[in-house]
Amino acid sequence: MPEPRRRPARRPTINDVAAAAGVSRGTVSRVLNGGHDVSDAAQEAVEKAMRKTGYVVNQHARSLVTQRSQSVAFILSEPQDRLFEDPNFNVLLHGCTQALAKHDITLLLTLASSLEDRKRLGRYLTGGHVDGALLVSTHSGNPLIPELLSRGLPVVACGKPLGYERQAAYVAADDRDGANQMVTYLRSVGRRRIATITGPLDTPGGIERLAGYREALGESDPALIAHGDYTRAGGEAAMRRLLEQAPDLDAVFVASDLMAAGAITSLQLAGKRIPDDVAVGGFDDSQVALTTQPPLTTVRQSYPRISAEMVRLLLSLIDGESPAAVIVPTELVVRESA
């Protein structure tokens, strides 16, 4: 005879947890919803009972009570290939994912490189699907920022949200001071014709790093400035323009490590020795800085700290606190390229 079918094991309930912990059902519920008005002893007993019984929180049921989705959007306003080319985005994404996981919150990666993408994403984000959003690589004029703010969605930007610095929370590296540190260092080692390759001037990093370059020099020659786009190819092209405009340059501050790698390629193809003929400095201290030949002198911005601060500010906004801003210090890292 065939063996009788076994009934599936019953999933443990909140009542099972309460019985195992020796507390009321209400106490277990308060622990599951943030631990407010619960003693340390009761909190510990409930957590131990959850492990013992194998109880798993029903997130759908919880969201009906708390009106929260337990998810956050990570919005990258760049084409998809930039996500894979620029290592900074992956470091930031990983850091935010890890920080949110400690609060049992899921991070959803979304790309918004076109106007159509942003309109569609705006409708989705304000439809109750997420509790908040982390905005990365925002350009001035991005319609997502005013739309999300007007609809009351908690938002934190990575970098100053141009035009919305007083309304939106943000975390930014001290771009201006970092650029100033780099150019001041290049001058201290005897460089006199210091050029720069900027980031896009509709981004906070592009604007602030150029301002720091100019601040350190006091007065800058327009022939020593070329504009880039934070890509390796953009760095190569900008460096070729600089060599045509100012063939006597003896140093270049590049507003990202990825562009600096491209600039090094152009310099080497032009027969320039690094750093003998031209010293090169970057910005980020990404993995790219360790792969260039020679290794890149750069400005370090702490992405682990930036991601942790972004999540902290977002969670405070979700809890009803006012927007705040955090500026993270940068650090000069000297290697063989300068």
C-alpha cells in the first residue's frame, strides 16, 4: 500500500513565539514593529523564541499594518553601461544594500537615463511600492527630484541636488576641498602648468571639483581646462584636446579615476612619460587607481561612509524627521603617477 501523504509542517505563528518567550502576543507584535515600549529582557526573549520556533515575519501582513513596503529604490540616472564601467556605482550600491539589510529592507536597483524612464519611474515610486529613494549621479534639471519631493516621498541624493539643496537631504564628498588638496600638492612638487579635465558641469562633482581647482590656482588659463563626462573614452578625448591647446602642460588633475585612466592612455600614446613629463592626479580612489601604469595619485572619497550616511538619513526621513545634509571629508592618496 502507498504510504499516507504527510501533512506539511505548520508554520509557526506569533502565538507560538509568545508562548515560547513567556510574553504576551502584544509584546511580540511590538518587537516585530520596532521594539518600542519593550524591555531589553523581553526583546531578547522574543528574539530567542523566534529562532527556536523558526518564525519568519510575514512582510505582506506587516506592510498592511505599518503601511510600509520594506523596500527602497536605488536610482541611477545614467545609461546602463555606466553601471558596469564605473566601479564607484557598484561600491555604493553594495554599501547601501548592506546598510539596509540590517533593517530588513530590500534595495531595488532602477535606471533612469531618459526622460521617459524618469516619468515612468516617478509614477512607480509614488505609487506606494517603495518607502523612499536614494538618488545617484543626478544632473541638474532632473525632473525626478521635484516630482518625488512634491509627492512627499523620502529622498536622499548622493551629491548636492543642484537647485534643491535646501529641500532635499543629501550626502556629498567634500569635492571642492579634495580638488584643492590635489592641485596644491601638484604645485608643491614643482608643477607650474597644471591642467584639469572636469566632470560634467551639470553635476555637483563636476562643478565643485572645477571650483576647487580654480581656488587652488588663484587664476586659471582657459587653455588648461577641458570638459569630460566621467568615462574612460571621455578622459582620452579631453587629454588629446589639452595637449593641442597647451602642449607645455606639466600636470593634469582629472575629476575621476576612470577619466584619468583614459588621460594616461592619451599621454602615453603622445610619448609623454608619467610623471616625468606630465604628472597625473585623479579623484575617487577606486579600483581603477590601482590598475593604471603607473598607479594613480588620487583623492579618496569614502564610499562606505557615504552609503551608510545615505541610508541613515533616508531612514530618519521615513520616520518623519526633517531633511539633513552630510559632507564627508576627502583624503589625498599619493602614488607613482604624481
